[in-house]
Amino acid sequence: MTTIELQKPSSLGHVQASLAVTLVHRVFENISKQYRLGLVSTGTLSHDLNRF
């Protein structure tokens, strides 16, 4: 007879996803501040994003 153990689902994946979203939000927030201060501008948004 085979026994199958059921494990409680881990919330670690949810925590990692939440941390990733927070990190991305902070990066874009920083870029936004730099644009408002006039610190970033190579002519196009795609070139500016590639700088980071």
C-alpha cells in the first residue's frame, strides 16, 4: 500500500511574489523621481530604461 503525504501549501511563493512587486514598484518610483528632477533624459524612454 502506498501512502501519500499531504503537505500544507507554502506561502513562501506568495511572499516572494509580493517582494518582487514591491521591488519593481520602488525602482519605477525612483525613475519617476529622477525624471521629475530632470536627472534622466537621453531622448527616449527605452534608452533611459536601458541605463538602469
